[in-house]
Amino acid sequence: MGGTREGIGRAYSWIPEAAREFGLGDIKTVGIVSRNAVEYGVARQDYIVFVDTPVDDWGVRANGRSLMVDIAKQTGGQMIYFRGGAVSHAEIEEALATGVPVTVYTGDGLAPDAVRVAKRLEKDPNYVTDGTEDFVSRPSAGNMASLLTVVVVEGEGRTLQRD
């Protein structure tokens, strides 16, 4: 997971409660994030690992591979995305290519704050507001189809699942 308050870090407040509802206990939240996150505020979590990256590089990579994907691959885990930007796109691509299952939550119910997106696009017209849309819109084939699950969140919590 990342760690900024504006990004996935917003989920850290509800993940432990949701896990308890599913009968899971002693859940810990852990962020692996670029050092650039400090500028945007780091979400409260149990553990956080900062990766020394160049300015404006949000990818957490070592030896050319995503640390997030490596952890999922080595532990038999999966990658779960609630939309996401350019880094999410690269991680999803790498995860699917290496056999790691991916679930992408998308849809209007998860749309980013339009005002903040507009400000970000003013500063950087090439900013990727949703790096998951390619995976949601393109048909999956072969092994990728069995590894990718898409869940569409509409309005206030209504979901439609497409496997």
C-alpha cells in the first residue's frame, strides 16, 4: 500500500474495522511509499517504509521491480486497487505479467475530488488521474483474464462485479 493521506491512505482508517467484520483480527496497516509522500502528508498507519526515490518519482522499485508486486508474489498475496494513478497502472501490469491476482475497484463511487484533480492537472497536464481504466475497459484474454477482477462501485456503495 501507499501511504499518503490523499491516496490509499484514506483507507487506513476503515481497513481494520472492515477486517473485523470479516472475522479477521489483529490487522496491521503497512505503507511502502516514496519519500515524496512526506510533502503531501502521510496517513496514520501501524508501519511505514519510505523508499528513497528521485523527486517526482512515486514508484517504489528495487532492481527494476515493484516492491509491492514482489511482496504479493513472495507471500502468495494479491494486489487490490481503488482506482489509482500512473504507479498503479505500472504495478497492475507487472502483477498480471508475473501471475499475481489483481482486483480493481472502479466507478463513480470512487471518483477523485474534481477540484483537486483540476489543480493537479493545472500543474501537470500529463498527470494520470486513473491508471486503472485501461484494465477496466480492455477485454482480458488468456491467463490475464483469470488474474483480473473488476468491481464497479456506483453512487453510494452499490457494486457490480465483473470477473
